[in-house]
Amino acid sequence: MTALAELRAGRAGPAFTVELQRTIRAVAVSRNFPPPEGHGGWDADAVWSTASEFMADAQTPRRLTDLAVHCVTVDGLRARLQGTVRNFLADLGRRTPIGKLVMRVNEVLRTEPGFRLVGGRWASAGGPPDVAAGVDDPEALARAIAGMPVVVPAWGHEAHRTAPVADRTTIVALCQALLDAAGGSLTPRALARAIGHRLGIGQAPLSLEVAALDGGGASSGQAAAPGTDSTADEALRRGRAAEVVAQLDDRERLAVAYPELTVRHLAPVLGASPSQCHVIRGRAAAILRLELIDDDDAEGVALLVMELSRKWADSVDNAAGSAVVVAR
């Protein structure tokens, strides 16, 4: 039974679970969402944990009904599920302290005449129209604002949980100092990360690469409508995926081909230790992010990269007549 048939039958079975896990990994890697707390990357355990949280979420029955009603093909289900997962991961990001700080930075700077938004990045209003991207060095940016004063508004007990972490004047001053230190524009997430480090918020030293929190662009909001891809679009997407696969070495392709395997189970497949597998999987994820950073259909291409890598792995397996082991 296919994933779509399962949903139409009123239950999310094993086929949908596999489709969900693959989609979570593809969307998370291509859009650079942070892994769940306690995980260093998007390994199989992180994907399983996120899939479990997705299925336990109060909104998931509505999401599954939406998928069953609006999707008429498996390809249509995959396209719509990408948007569903993207929005779910963005919602998770907004619940974190740093996610809230990203939105606070955007809220303040949008109403300040000294700043302007250029291609999803914040820049000083007085600079050139085509201002270049600044140097996003987390340590250097943190040092640039380390000694600056911070004013926290006085809030009553009932407002404490939703109170801003710093007043407007503080946010403006910190952002201006960061832009000066970077020598150009910075994304909201880069600004929030550095400010969070200054304020001692949560996991602020880590990068929060959540595109959906940055500018609220169209790519972060709507799911692709099922059945709208033309043959030409699909050919272009597959061509792009093949280009990305070509950037991966054999071990990286295997790591991408088997996202469901933990590093312990991936080790004999790659002919490497679990720690080496963790590094290889991380390197493959970094290549996918770099290759797809400006792609409007990043998660769709990422899913095809996984599919092509799996087909390549199967062809190597069939040729060898045994389990795939690639030692270098």
C-alpha cells in the first residue's frame, strides 16, 4: 500500500512514515533547519525524533486530512508534504528562544529608518543600493558587541514569559554595531545569533539557519500544489539533482542514500567507523546545503538527490552481488 493509499484509508502506516522521514531529512538539510535538541546533526535518530514529534502534534490530524483530500498522486503527496514539513519545522523554530529573537530583530528593524532589507538581509540605510553580504563570522561578531550595554524592559510578573529580551534602543544599537563589524549586510539569523550570544540566550552560539524565519518570503509559506509540475520542470529538477549527486564522492552518496540508517548501522556499508560515518554524513549534508542554498525547490531537489543516490547504491550492490562496501 502506498503512502497516499494509507492516508485515504484513514491511517498513517509504514509507507507514509518512510515518506515522512525522507521528507523531513530533505527539507531540514536543504533549508538548514537546526536538528532537535541533543542531536549534533540530522542523523537517523534526529529524523526519527522529529517524525515522532510531527505525528504527536495536535495539528497533525488536520495535516493528514489535508494531504488525503488534496493529493491525487504520490508525486502530488510528496510535493504537498514538503510544504507541510517545512511549515512544521519553522513552527518548531519559532518556539525556541533564538527563533523568537529572530522575529524580534525583524520587528524592530522594519520600523527603524536606519535599516533596510535587501534580498532578505538587513543593511544600513545609508549604504550603496547593491550592498554586499557582510562577513558572518560568529566569533568576530560576538566580540564586536561584547562590551555594549543592554537594557531589559521592566515587565510585570504576568508579562514575563512574552516580554522582549532587550528594549528597542538596545536591539538597534547592537544590530548597527554588528553590521559595521561585518562590513556589509547580514541575515536576521546572523544578527539574532550574535545578539543571543551577548544576552546569554539558550543555544545562541549555534547557528539558527531557518530560512522561514528570515523574511517571510513566499517560499516559506505555501506548499506546492499537487500535479502542477510540467514534464520540463521535472526534467530540470532531475538534471539539477544529478549535478548535485556528481559533487558527492562514493561514501557521501551512500550516506545520502540511506538516511534511515544510524551511524552504527551505516558503518559496515561505508567501511568506516561510526565516528567517521558521522563526519561523512555531515559533509554530505553540507554539500547539499551549499549546492541548494539559492534553489527555489531545494527540498524537491534534495529528495531526488536521495533517490538518485539510492539507485546508484543499488546498482553498485547488484553489480557486486553483496552488500555495498566502499573503502577508500
